[in-house]
Amino acid sequence: MAEAALIEPAGPRPQKRLSRRNIFLYGTLIVIAVYYALPLYVMIVTSLKGMPEIRLGNIFSPPVEITFEPWVRAWSSACTGLNCDGLSRGFWNSVWITVPSVTLSILIASVNGYALANWRFKGANVFFTILIFGAFIPYQVMIYPLVIILREIGLYGSLWGLVLVHTIFGMPILTLLFRNYFTSIPEELFKAARIDGAGFWGIYLKIMLPMSLPIFVVAMILQVTGIWNDFLFGVIYTKPDSYPMTVQLNNIVNTTTAVKEYNVNMAATILTGLVPLTVYFISGKLFVRGIAAGAVKG
């Protein structure tokens, strides 16, 4: 009994909740959270105020009388240059740009990553090197050559031309993500499927895809965020009738007719950012799983 009493309990010692480390850690996190949340708070409360209340100057105070008129105007009647139909047209243009761009780039990149990880074809390393090099080429270098190419094939100024641009620019980094993820999957599964007679597409569809939901979510979040928030390609490769939502937002904010309507501008900004925010909050856990499961492993 005496010997048993001398044995120290196993495991780490319990830490104090109010230790200096925890105070510093949580204090830093709170400061960072406030830093990023404060602008969003100001945007939300400003969008719910009328202009007379905004002119009082207290941007941090909650609205005395909540009004959704700025949101309605931002969506349906705010002027975006020559047109005064709000963000509604730009929203649907962004949908028609984002959905096929995300789908095509992810499907092509997943097949590329699968082939580079599991099928050692001749020239695979050269192909992968070229893709990685393409991922770090500044977009600005390719703007004018792409204008010429799209004009020659008859897609300049159309939504499908912009879809093609986003698909091409998304493939290099997505191919790297999928290759690294497929490399982390045990090779024994691939070899066993080969022994059982499964071919290229059989292994991809029946083995790799069911195990790859986290990395598909990572790719989807990256592409949806990048494509939906894009302004540069949207303003260059499309025309006013097919401008995406971000270009429409820029026109609303920079179009002034007598009075600067800050509440409408704030409402329009929030409406433009709702889609990527919603996608991230819905699939955020899978995003973390995909990163941790090999998305950034070399």
C-alpha cells in the first residue's frame, strides 16, 4: 500500500485555466476576432439604417429604426452605370460563370491529380512541373494574349469565354491539391484494384472518388471563393450585359447621383459576399479535414 501511494499518476498535469499562457492565447484570439468582425458589424448596421440616421455620424450605433429598403434597392433598383436594375442581373451572371467553371476545373484537375499520383506515364514529371510553373505565373501577364485567343475563337465578351479562362487558371493549383491528396491514399488499395482487373476509370470512379470528399470540398471552396470574388477577369473578358456581380458592385459603389447612399453600398457589398460565406460555413469542417488529410502535403 505504501509503495502504491508513492506512484505518481500517469498523464499530463492539469493546467490552470487562468494561466499566463491561456490569457495571452485567448486575448490574442479575441483581439483578432474583433479586428475582423468589427467592419462586418459596421456594414450590417449601416445597411439597416436610413440616410438621415447615417448623417448623424455614429457608425457603431445600432439602427434606431430598422429598414430593409437599402437591401431592396441594392438588389433591384440601384444604378450600375447606364442600367438601374441593381445586383440581380449580375448575380445570375455570376451563377452562370461560377457553376460551370467550378465543375469543369475540379473534374479535370481531379483526373489530372489521380493520373499523376497513381499512373506513372511517360513525361509525367515534366507535365507536373509545367502545371506547377503555370500556377505561379502572374495573371496580368496572360491578360492580353487571352483577349486575342478568345477573340479569335469567338468567345470574347461572352460568359463562356470567362468560364474557359477561370477553368484554365484554376487547373494548376487544383491539380497539385488532388495529386498530393491521392498520394496520401494507401497504394495497396490501388494495387489491389489493379489485380482485380479494374482499369483507369474504374479505380477513379469506384475507389478514389468515394474516398475524396474532403479534398473535393477544399477545391470547391477555393474555386467558388476565387471565381465569385473575381473582378479583374470579369471586367476584361465580359461586356456590360454579362458583367458578374463584383463588377456590378463596383459600379454601384462608384456611381453617384446627387447623394452617396452608404446604406445601399453596404447592403450591396454584403449581398455580393453571401455566396462564398454560405459555402464556407456549410462545408467548413470538411475543408479542414481535406487540408489535414493531405491537401498540402508534398
